[in-house]
Amino acid sequence: MLDIEIDGKQLQVADGSTVMEAATQVGAYVPHFCYHKKLSIAANCRMCLVQVEKAPKPLPACATPVTNGMKVWTHSEQAVKAQKGVMEFLLINHPLDCPICDQGGECQLQDLSVGYGGAQSRYEEEKRVVSNKDLGPLVSTDMTRCINCTRCVRFTSEIAGLMELGQAFRGEHAEIMPFVEKTVDTELSGNIIDLCPVGALTSKPFRFAARAWEMSRRKSVSPHDSLGSNLVVQVKHDTVKRVLPLENEEVNECWLSDKDRFSYEALNGPDRLTAPMVKQGGTWIETDWSTALEYVANGLKGVVAEHGADAIGALASPHSTVEELFLTQALVRGLGSGNVDFRLRQIDFSLDGKMAGAPWLGMPVADIGRLDRLLIVGSFFRKDHPLIAQRVRQAVKRGLKVSAVNPAFDDWQLPVANALCASPSGIPGALAAILKAVVEDKGTQTSPEFVDVIGGVVVDETARAIAGSLASGRRVAIWLGNFAVQHAQAGQIHRIAQEISRVTGGSFGVIGEAANSVGGYLAGAVPFGKISGRNASEMTSSALKAYLLVNVEPEFDCAAGASAAGIIGKADMVAVFSAFKSESALGFADVLLPVSPFTEAPGTFVNCEGRAQSFYPVVKCLGDSRPAWKVLKVLGEMLGLNELTIDSIEDVRKQIFGKEFVVDSSKLDNSVLSEIVVLGSVGAGLQRIADVPIYFADSIVRRAPSLQATRDSSEPAARMSRTTLASLGVEAGQKVRVSTGSGQAIVLATEDEGVAEGCVRLAGAHSLTAPLGALYGEVSVERL
């Protein structure tokens, strides 16, 4: 520790700290523009000049390391004179257009110019003008306002992982620009809006929508991926105008993914369902709540009386709140059925009832930076989990070695030390080879059930390199991604990966697909437990007599795609609880109940580390929509179910979490109680690899116009390696017909050397590919 005196106050700071960090610790504000605690030091704005004892001139606080016994004055006459001089230079070319600037009212330059700027400018020459740049549909530019702090440049290269912006030219001609007129396509691009201290980079969807002082700020939690990013939702006249990050170092730090930031556009879109609707004689009519709920209650009673309770099933989205999931399963089980599931894209349910608890990450998110070895299995990591990938990216800079087993590799914007590319059916064998190599490296033994599994496995160089990396680590983690969980042999992958973690002494975790991938288990929205029943795959492969769909669009959210919607449409009664109307639901449903999205209803999301985060509504319900938990409560009361007799949402939370409202850690456990492991054969046909694109994962992002205009929302293409294309007689750029037993899709063929040979990568959850049905299996490809 070093002693330092700042503005007469004595304190101790760690060796290697800067004067800026010491000043922050003591509570002394030093004006700055280019400095940011999460970015590297640039020291190019010079606004943070301070007086240091014995120094011949003021020094930049952000770049000056503390020395023992140093004395610093942040607001002395010398320091303030230097700061005012820098401010005058910054304002020389800056346009005086604050009244029409979108940053007005929240601009650092505007704020600091009040304290450090002059009453009038001494500069009478012509000001420079910089042309605006097209950075895509999310970020708007007014580059004449740029003060060249380079925060955006450093963010794209250091945090997002790809330098999509740079600084060209010199002196007063210097300007920030993308490379060769490209757009900024990172899934974290919206953060450069927050980082920009002036009005050069602003939100394009929010442009000219409201002033900062006109909006109220309310806390919330993201309903999208499994991290559960903390949000500040800004509201004007009961309309969500903007979403910003709420800083939480243990979850999302100070960042947001674009999915979390811009999806709010869908909340007031044309697809919103604002009144209950009932189908009569093939025609949809709007009605009141009592009529709609009586229709559903009478329909459920009739099905139970005629066909038994087992003819009723409920499918709920993992993006629903814990309270909604709990009440859904309580209603279904109150009627005597166990047919309830939230794992809509899962295919293999062989571990149901055999796991010790709810699958979770196996470690706190904040501890990711402490890992030195990581194996990721079956994940489109960067797009599926943008902010967890960002944490891993920073950990790599500190020495973390990342290995991966995947059927297709994108650029994760981080160094992958060892990448094993295997076909979907070959992933269990690849993991078995890694297990065998780890056992040989460490000179240990596997559990008895794995002796035969690894006995006949051949270990290749990549598997041995991954094993060597894991065996040499001190803090090791093995994670299963979305593709691994949705795999046809997910149970075998889980068991082998768990055994690798046991042998290496590391942690084992499941990253999770959605906001409540953990919470759904805690809520009991699974077909095992008190009353067992059919899983999501069984409910969408053979028709029941009645379905309750909670925030589900089966053609996009279920593993079976359009065929799931077809099966559901055969039921006698289908009740859809949704915030949106969809063409598919208008076809198969009998009643549409408008339930509120996360901004209009209270709820709780349990993220991948098992952290329960509650939130409350930030705006009033749109039209006649109501929170889903209230709708389910009233429906349960109409059915005479005592389980749903509750007074408030807090009562629901107590039933799930107990009085302390904390997730019981004993309920989070990835271990499998007992399971025989048998490796399946490697498929000989052309295998499909189906990822779920980042902006098609749930019903809200699918309806956000700006996100749908990004490159990540492009039409799916059939991506194959050069060898696979040649074997099929197809050239890149040609239209092809991809067929399965369920249907076909006509798409463009493209070359992608990151895809395993004998495979075609074709995204799911899209209207073009929904007719293909299952996300996993053999397909045929023919040239048109």
C-alpha cells in the first residue's frame, strides 16, 4: 500500500493505482472525458490534469501512477487553469447546438462546460465539419460533435473483441470512423452510446423521442438470456422510451447486450394483444375478461369430465416469470394432470427425475474472471450469451485458456486455445475421448460406468490437447451450452461432461437458454415431481384435448417447429396467454388472453447462477391486458382450485422461495443420481446443426424493428464446409432445398469452414425454417 495526500486528505491505495482511482476513493471529483474504469488508459482528452507536488506542469490523473508520499491538488489554481484551457480547446470545433442535440440534459461536455468553460468563445475562425457515418440501425451519428475521446474505439476492440471503429487522420482532421464504410455489427454495440460523453453517438430508435428530464427512471430485469441483466427503464407518459444498464458488478457490470437494450420497441408495436378474444364460427371477436375466462374454465372442465385430466397439457416459455410458471403448473396439477413443461426446445428428457436439483452454472458469474481453464460444449457462445462471453473475453486476457467442443464455430472474438469440431452425433464420442485422455494424463480412474465407454475410444490430437489443458488447470470449469442441452443425446453429454469435471476437480455447469431456465425447475414447471406427466416433446408429438400456452409461439419456440403448431391445432380447446397476436395462434387457438410483458407486470427471474431478481411494473398495462399471474389466479379460482387462492404476488414468491425469498442452494445441483452411459452411433447422413439466432430467441425480440434490421437478423442460410458442398454438387451462392420428413425450406447455400463436415448449419426459430420441424436430425439438400 502507498501513502498519498489528495486535497489535504491522507489515504492509502494499492501499489499500481492511478491518481484518478485514488481521487475517486477519497471522494474528490476530477473532470474527465476519455477515462472509463472498464477501458484502457488513453489520456488523450487531457481534461483530468491535476497539480502534483514537485511536477513541473499539471499531470493527467488517469495516467499518473501513485508514488509513496505523493501530494496532489485536484482543484488548485494551477489545476483549474489547466482544466479550463483544455475545455476551451475542446469547444473550439464543437457546434453550439445543445437545444437540438439528443444528448442534451445528460451530456458530460455540457455539464463540465458550465464549471470549466468560458462565458464566450475567443475562437472566430471557421469550425470544422465531419460527415456522419452509417453504423447500422441501432446507433445514430453526429460526428461533428465528436471530441475524439476514443472510448468507442477502445470498447469495440477491448470489450466487444473486434475493432470495428478506429481513428483516422491527424490533428484537427482526426475523426472516428468504421473500417471501409462497414457498419458496427457487434451484439454489444449499444454500449458505445452510453460511453460517448457527447452527442456524437446516440440511440437511433430513441432519436428525438424524449428529453432526459422528461422521463422517469425505474429498475427492472431483462427477460431474455440467462444472465438476467439489470435494467433502468426510462418512461414517459406510460410508454417505455429507452432502456439503459443498471450497474451491477456481480451480474452485467455496466454493460447491456443490444437484445436487452432495444427489444423494448416491441412493447408498443402493432402486434400487441390488448383485449381478450374468442373464436366463434371461425371468426375472432373481442370480448370481456369474465366471458373469456369462463370459456376457458368451462372448456377445461368439459375435457376433464369427458377425457380425464391427463388430456390437458400446459406449455410455458422459459422467458416467463417464476410466478407465472409456478401458477401454471399449480393450475394443471390442481386439475389432476402432470402435463406441464417449460423446456420447449429440449429433445432428450432421459435425465428427468434423475437429477439432484436444478441445472445451473455451477459457480457465481462474478467468479468467471478467476478461472484459468474452461471447456465449453455445444454453444454458439458469443450470440447465445453476449455478456458472459464478454466476461470470458476479459478473463482470457488474464490467462484463461478456453477450449471448445462444437459442431460449428463462429468467431467468438476471443482466442480459443483448442477447438474440436465434431458432428452433432459425434459430440458424445468427442467428450469420451477427452475423458479418456484426462484420465491418462492425471493417472486416475473413472467411475465404473465409464470404463466401457472410454475403452474403445480413439483419442485424437485435439482431444488430447483439450485434456492436457484441463488437467494442468487449478481453477477449471466445464459448461454446457444451449446446443448441448437441446441435443438428441443431451443426457449422455451431461454425464460425460460431469465426469470430466469430477476427474479434473473442476466445476460443472449449464449456462442456460433463457431468463428462467433455472427458475422453471424451482417453480416445478416440469412433468415430474408430485404428479408426473408428459414432457414438451410428447405434448407436441401427439395431440391432447386441451392446451394452455403461456407466452409460447410453438412454431418458433418448440423443438418441433411448425409441426408442433399443427399438433396443438388438433386439440378441442387451445387457450393462449400472450402479449402478442400471431398469425399461427389466430389459426389454431380458440381464445386469446392478453397478458402483460415484463414492463407491465411484477415478477422474478432466477438467472444462471441461481440469483433470484424481482422487479415491478414500470408502466400501466396496455389496453385490457393483465399480468399473467393474476389471470392464472382468477382462472384457478373459477375452477375451484385452492392451490391458487392467493392475495398477492408476494404470496406466490413465499410458496416458491420461502419467507426469506432466497434460492435454496441445495436445490441447485447438476449431478445425476444414477444413469447408465452408452455412446450412440455416429450418423452417416447429412446432419442438421440448428442454432437459434440472437434476435429470434423469444417473442419480444422477434418483434423489435431495429433488431430485425441488423445483420444478425438476416435470412437463414444453409452453411456448409467446402467439402460438404462439393459432395452435394452445390456451389456457394446457389439456392437449395433442405428437406426433412416434416417439410422443406428453400434457402441460400453458403460456404462456412467452421461447420463440421457432413453437416449443414441452418438456423431454427424462423418462419423460413419452421416447416423443417425438429432442430436436430438428418436432412437432405438438393440444388434447385
